[in-house]
Amino acid sequence: MTAKMVSRQAIQIAAGNTTASFHDFDEGNRCAEINNASLHWALDHASDAGKARYMKYGKKLMIGDDFPPLNETVLFNLAVLNYTDNENKTESILNAPNMRTPANAAHNPGIHYCKLLSPFRALEWIYTDSLYDHDGLKPKNQTASNIEDIVNSEKEFE
């Protein structure tokens, strides 16, 4: 999901602060702040059973810093959210591409673009994607007793 926002510097200038600095208002991890809010929304709205399974087995999604700005529209449009697993696959760090321009830029002045984690994509991570490495699909050669054990273990999350 991509968002296009007016930069904070441009808002300050429009509000009368003509000395607003691009570096003071628009540098930092603005995309990460929004992605973190999406993740927290998903955790707040996940079912108790889904959240319990995620906390017990799931690979935790961590929101990392934004990538350095891509100030070429083509590069930004081709960029995607980046997920990087830690060595033991207990955490995945999400880094977001962004593009931002100062209010006096020749092209796209005063704009901030972000690649964002949808709140519903965050829910999908909690319910499904986080579970692949530590609670994923079982081998095809399961025995009847193996399947019974799996069914019984699922009941603890109901």
C-alpha cells in the first residue's frame, strides 16, 4: 500500500512558519511510525486465540527504520516493503521505502510518500505468515495418532 502525504514542512509553511526546515520536520522514520500504528491496531483487534498462538509460536514482526529516501519516482514505485528474518527466525524486521521532497523542490515539492503495512496485512501476519517457521504445515506422512495430537493441541487455543 502506498501513501502520498503533504510533508510536515509544507504544512508548517502553509500555516505561516516560513522558516520551517525540511530537516527538522521531515527527516526520521515517518513511515515506520505509521506501520507501527498498523501493527498495534492488528494486535488490538486480533482474536484472543489468534493472539495467543502468535505470542506462543509466531515470528514477531518488528518495525525497523525507514530505508534511506528514494528520491527518484521510478525507484520508489518499484520498491516494496522489506521483511528480514533474524538468524533463528523468531523475528522479522519490516523496513519501508519512502520518498520525501522539500517544499522548494523542483519536482513533487513538499510531498512525502511511504510504502505502508495495511492493518489487515498485519492481521494476516499474526494469523498466518508468522506461523510458517515454527507452527507451519505438517509433513504429508502423518499417522492417525499424529493427527489426533495436532487436533488436541489446537483445542488449547479455542
